[in-house]
Amino acid sequence: MRHLLSAADLDAAAAVRVLDVAEEMAATQRREIKKLPTLRGRTVVNLFFEDSTRTRTSFEAAAKRLSADVINFSAKGSSVSKGESLKDTALTLEAMGADAVVVRHGASGAPHRLAHAGWTRGAVVNAGDGTHEHPTQALLDAYTMRKHLRGGTGDLAGVRVVVVGDVLHSRVARSNVLLLHTLGAHVTLVAPPTLLPVGVQAWPCAVSHHLDAALADVAPDAVMMLRVQAERMDAAQGGFFPSAREYSRRYGLGRERLAALGERTIVMHPGPMNRGLEISADAADSARSTIVEQVGNGVAVRMAVLYLLLAGELPGGHA
Amino acid sequence: MSTTTLIRGARPLGGAPTDLLLRDGAIAAVGQGLSAEEGADVVDAAGLVALPGLVDLHTHLREPGREDAETVESGTRAAALGGYTSVFAMANTFPVADTAGVVEQVQRLGEAAGHVDVRPVGAVTVGLRGEQLAELGAMADSAARVRVFSDDGHCVSDAVLMRRALEYVKAFDGVIAQHAQEPRLTEGAQMNEGTVSAVLGLRGWPSVAEEAVIARDVLLADHVGSRLHVCHLSTAGSVEIVRWAKARGVRVTAEVTPHHLLLTDELVRGYDPVYKVNPPLRTQADVEAVREGLADGTIDVVATDHAPHPLEAKDCEWAAAAMGMTGLETALSVVQHAMVDTGLLDWAQVADRMSAAPARIGRLDGHGRPLEAGSPANLVLLDPAARWEVDPAAMATAGRNSPFRGMQLPGRVVATYLRGRATVAGSRLTGSAGA
């Protein structure tokens, strides 16, 4: 496997391998000297067409702790001729000898084009493309769940996960549904019908429009809240729901729903959060919240992905 | 150059072999064992099917204004190579073909090129903006004698404006060719809305956005008794609506593109913008429905929606790419592959859908006529047994955006005759311009 473009690129063996290597990487991060010589002399380019300090710094830390040379290329897209700039930027990076390109782009499929249009020979890692996918986020979420629910080994067979919110616009949801299914977990998506894509019926998961019923019926091991942009209620933005208050009442994780969760249920959020909209401060800051931990796990998981891709040791998959 | 051509042993509409004698721009005789005078061109057409020259009701020649994408010269060369003797040039040029001056310019460019008869389509509204009727009468009365009006690329979405346009063109037997796309339902739309768009995270272009406009328009056309033509119909639901309207007696006609007869949205999975088109590639069920509709006559016409783009418009990520596909040089092969080789249409029906019907809808004299003595000598000879691999780089169109690239397709255009003169011979352009 040369690239990581979609969570679907990983079969179960490959996904577990990434998580296992991430465990090893995390162990090295508890040492005094955190830096490993593994990727010395290799060049990793962070190519970010969208602002995302969180994801970029996570990849940057991962690459640096593997001793790779890191180039941060912030090419926040201008409104015109984005296409030319993607191709020309790729050719420039190719000329610089990028071994891996970590790309964040506002257009779904941009990493696919980068990997397959012949513009670069480097390994391409999708760091979030439009409303398509964010596979390393799904990997770090799976890593976090495995740590809490399965002692940090094996797969996630039988784990029950409820994912709540704006699935339609969420690259995190797409990647999570695919990866969690691959790892044997059962996923239930909960959202108003307007925030689910037409065609979601074909996804390997259950779908509900009622959060309370879903939480009661599924008795989830993990509840993942997705970010909802408040502007989505504006008619010009699509008018997906009537008001932030109504959204929050029907689909937000507030104090009462938090209290009704099972004793060991963890609360997750990929960030950045809209406190008071999809998640209350009580939930975000509760003991069951893994939100801060997810961020930390991101570095270990991304170290594993970069290492496996550049060392050519990632089995399985189709990319 | 000889003005007489004797075609020996061709199969008109795929029927029994016979000879056709072309003289002074017309078909002089059809029959067995014809002879020609000294000096006539004699063409051995054994095994070749003869059809009336094809007529494309929906071509983007891009000139004036977007000569980087296509010119009338390059586009009409492509048309001749595809077996066409006439094309209707869409109005979304720069400037827009919304005045007598622009349509006459396009007409003159076509005459100067000389490869096919170019019939300009006039815009319905000024600047394609959907706000005010363009001077439809002036375009109709101009030297270009426009009869087909379309804002193609944009939908005439305002119901009152659409009603007025339908009514107004009755005065000169015009037709409104509607690009059926409800704009609010398709804001930012990138591909067909369905299971594939859900996975790819691309904003969906739902079937209902096409069907809702077609449903409204057939009712409007019925109400005011006008002619409506539906451009590039693409969904199973649209076929049902047009079928219902025709049964009711509404004066509606419809076209389907070659790509909607063959390709589906599964091709989008690799995010290659060569498959980005408007309306988008749909599902296999839609492909089967439009094939059935074309076979039973619900859909009257195959029209290419030939839409060349410069390389950079497709050499980018999906969202930034232009919509559109080239089609003139592959249309007949795709129709043979999708409709003839599958037994859905015979060659006589192909002649109807690709020549007679579009000529009739466009009020185009001299084209789409039966292959019989007295008809203008506009015809195409094709070898249905040939197979070829589509190579966009080898095409005459300036556009390289063929979604059929690399496919093996049946049927090869061998010769095209425009008023008795070979524009294509031996599958190559003759290079002779201007009659």
C-alpha cells in the first residue's frame, strides 16, 4: 500500500497493524528522549490548503519525532484556479523530493488526484479532504476506543459506537464508519434526516433520528459527537435545521443524556467543539470524555502511518 | 473535382446492398447496378451502412470567445468525422448568442469552415441570465433563421419567463430547448446524488431537480400549446414524465446524450474530472431507462452535448473542474454499442433518432431526409464491423475530455457527404472547405 487516502484502504489486518505500531510509538513517547532515527533523511511535506493547526501540528510532531525533515506548505486556497495551484504545488513538491505528502484540502478527492494523476511520486496521506474522509482521525479514534475498551490490543469486535451529528458534511463520520466496520464494531449514526446523505442506507451501519432512543437501545460503549456549524441553519447555507436551540435539544449531549449513559461509556469528539451546541461543557469536561486524550493519541497514530507507509511495511489495502 | 459520385454496394439503413448516385448535390438515383458518367468518383461501399447525414441538436462550438476550448473550424471538423452534416451550435459563447449579430457571426463562421451546416441556437434570455427575454424575433428573422432557443448551461427557472418564451416563439415556429435543472436544488452540485455521492462526499445533484422542471415545463407547454424540447434528459423519472406528457398530447420532444446511454456515476469513484458533466452521470437503472425511452420513441433524439474544454479545466481536483465531455467523434459508435448491438434500435431507427428527428425539431431543411432520389446528398457511410480504440489525442476536436478514452467501440465512420461533396473519405477529412 503506497498511500492512505480512505479508511477503506485498510483491511482488518492492516488497521490492527497500524494500531499496534501506534502503541509501540506511544511507548517511545514516554521515554525521556522521544526522537527516533527511523525516517532520518526522508522528507515529509505538510500541504495544507485549509487552516488546521490541530491536524498540521500533530503530523508535524509525528514526522519530527521520527527524524524526518518536515516542510510545512501552507497553500490556503485562493478562490480562483485552485486546480492549477494543486497541480503546480504538487509538481513543486515533487521537484523538492518529497517522500510523503500529507494533504488537507477543501475539495473531496483532492488527495486521490494527487496520488493518481501522476503529479507526484511521494506517498500521499489524506489529512482531511472536503466532506469525504479523514482516515488518520478515524485511526486515532479507533486507537482511543481500543485503549479504553479493549486494553489496547486486537480489534474492536462487538464494540458499540453511536456517532451523532452532521454526518452529511463530516469527513470524520465517513472514515469512522468504514474503519470501525472493518474492525468489527457496530456503528449507529444519529442525525436529523437533513444531515444524513442520500444513499447512507448503503453504509455498513445503522441509522437513527432519535438520540435518546438510540442511546437507550444501543447502550453504546462510545458516543462520538460531531461538530455542527451553527450557520447550517441559515437558508443560504441549506437550512438544515430550524435553530441552534432545537438542534441542541434534540441532538446535543447535555447533562441529562450524559447522566443516562452507561458507567463505562466514553464520550468522544474530533474537535474543534461547539460547546453548548452539540456538546455541553459538562459532557466535554467529564471524566468519561476522551477528547483531550484523542489529540495526544493523534501523534502516535500518525507516527505509525508515516513509518509504515515510508518503510513500505503497511500490508493490505487497495491504494 | 467531380460533382458526381457513385457509391456501390452500400446498405441504406442497414438494408440490402444497393448503389447510390450522387450528382449536383442531390441523390440522383438509388438502385442496383447503377452506372455513372466518365470521370465520376466511384466508391466501393461493400459492407458499409448508409445513413442520412447526422444532425446534432446540441453542440458547443465555443466560438466566439472560448477559442482556447474549440473553434467552429475544429468543432465542425470533429462533427464531419463523426458522420454529421449539420450541428446546432449552443448559445453560451462570449458574447452570448443572444442577438442577431452573434448568431449571424456563428452562421458565417460555419459557412467559411464548410465541413457541416452550422445552425446557431439563440439564447432565450439576455446573457443567459434568466431575467429578460432576448430578441428572439430578431434572431428568427436574421440571416441565421434561428428556430431553436436555449439558455443551455442554465435553466430558465423562472416559471413566468419560461411561459412567455414558450408562447413568444410560436410566432415563428420556434422551440425552447430547456436545460432542466432546478437551481436551488443543485447549488454547488458535483455529481449524481445517491449511494456513490454519499461515499465520495461530493455534493449531490438529485434526479428530482431535473424531473421537477420537466414536469413543470410539459404542463406549461400544454397550457400554452407550444413546442418544448428537453435537453440531455438523464433520469428514469424524466423518461416517465415525458412518456406521460406525450400520451397526453403535449408537444414535447426530448434528447439523450451518448454518455448517458452508456456511463454511470460509478466512474466518479476515482475523482477523475473527465467524468464530470452536467447533468451528471446517473445510475445503471437510469441508463437502462433512457435506453428504453430512446427505443420506444419517448426520447426523440440522441444529441451529443459535445462540450470541449482546455486541458487545465480538467487537470485538477474534481470540485475545480469544468463540467462537460466531448462527443461528436464517438456518438455514432456509442449509439451502435449501446443501442444497435444490444438489439434496441435498428439502423433505420438510428437514422430517425440521429438525423430525421433532430432536423425536424430544429426545422432544418435539407437534412434528415430519406435516402432516395431527389433528397439532398447528405449522408454518412459507416463500417459497423470495425472496432477502434478511442484516443482523444487523435481527435479533430480541440477538446481532450472524452470519457470514452481507451474504450474499444464498434463502428467507424468511413465517409461523410455534404450536398454530394465528401467532407470525410477513407475515415479522414478531405480538407476541402467551402462548397
